Amino acid sequence: MVFVKILLPIFIVISLGVLFEKIKRPNFKTISDLTLYFFAPCLVFAGLLKAHDQIASFFPKALVFMVALTLLFWGISILFGHFLKLDVKRQSAFSLGTIMMNVGNYGLPLVLFAYGPEGLAYGVIVLVLFTFPLGTLAIYIASRGRDNPGRAFLEIFKIPLFYAVVLAALWRWLSLPMPEFIFKTIDMVGQAAIPGLLMLLGMQLARTRFKGDIKPVLSSSFLRLAVSPVIAFLLCLLLNIKGLPRNVLILQTSTPSAIIPLLYAVKYDTHPDMVAGSILVSTLLSAVSLTGLLYLLGV
């Protein structure tokens, strides 16, 4: 029943995105920009304004969690790469598929369906925090060091979500008034982000072409779906993160490989076929892994 109630709706919307891409061949960039520049920032802004006071205490621990998990998986991906005898380019592709998880397109709807609006408030924070390695480290790995760290870091300022977070933080800190009709408008636009992100994921999967590299792809998917929950649980134990915040962190960081690193892999010619394979395989296998994880988390 967990799969039917939580994961099946997600996969149905993803499938609709696949069908829409196959049948209509829409302008992907336009739909992507609409979601990433309007729907998602409105969702984050409204979510942070509605969030309860406990969110503030969650942020510092979640920040430490993000840094620790990212660095640990970077190290693990390098070790596995040596074990699999991958060359430099394949190592970079393997790291991209292993380190970067889909906390946005997949993670936010998953948390919303599993834990409702309260869980979504924590999920928004997780999304924002993991946007940083997605917008910096992922570029650095894909470019294999050709882009310097400083330039990669500046990429974060091109992400609309960053400004939504800053604006919402200032609004709460200064206790500025918000006319109800304006907030309702922002909130309504933000609600479109959940189906929009899933549709984008489906459309991108429809464009994915998987060629070879079976062993690295399966290894990456195993690390992403099976090892990540264990490490996330241990980090939460170490940082004394409990209850709903713990469950959201574990669930959202156990999602399949992220889509955005594929764009970087294409740009820098870092075996995009391997990255695409990791995204496709981990997304399909997540139907099983996340069902089991949801049961373990008591959903």
C-alpha cells in the first residue's frame, strides 16, 4: 500500500512526462525555465514563510549533514572508481551519478506525499542546501578541474532558488507584512512546481539514451539507493537529528541520481551516456528501494 499511496502517483506523473515528450516533442527549455524560474522559487518562498519556528533550528544541522554526506560520497565514489578501474573521464561520470541525488524533481513530491505540508517545509530546506553542491561541485567534477572552484561557486548565484531563499529569510527576519492576496498568488503558483518537476523528470528520461557501462551504472545505482540511506541514518544519529526532520533527510537523500549533472556531462563531454544510464536505472530501481525505505521509516 505504501507504493500505491506514495510512489505510484509519482511514477504516473513521470510517465505522463515521458508520453508528453514522445508525442508532442515540446520546447523543453521553455517548460524547464518556467518551472525553475517561477514555479519552484514560489514554492520555496511560500514554503519558508509558512514554515514553523523549528525550521530555524533545523538549518544548521542540515547544513553540516549536507557537507558531510557530499564529501563522504565523493570519497566513496573515488574508491569505487579505483576498484572498477575507471579512467579519468569515467571516474567523473561515475562520481556525478553517485554523489548528486534528485532532491528536487523527485525528492520534494516524495516528501510531500509521505509527510504532507509539514514534511515539505523541511524538504524545501534540504533542496536549497543540496543545490549548492549541485551548482558547484558537480560542475567542477564534470569539467575535471578545467573550471576553477571559484568560477564553479559563482554558478550558484545563477540559480533562482538561491534568491527565493534569501528573500524569504529577510522577510521573516524583518517581520515584514505580506498582503494575503499576494501570498495566495505566490503560493498558488508554487503549487504548480510539484507536478511540473515530475513532468520535467519524465521528459528528460524520455530523452535519455543508455549505452553500455553496465557495471559502473549498477554500482552507482547501488550506492545511491542502498548505501545512501545507511550513511544518512548514521549522520542523523551523530548529529542528533530525530523525528520528522531525520526522516525527511534520510528519504530525500536516498532518491535516484539527479538530472542536472547530465547537462554538465554533455557540456564537458564527460561520458554523458554513463550519467544518463545511472539516472535511468536508479530511477526505475527506486520504486523498490524507496518502498522498502518508507516501510522502515514507519510511513
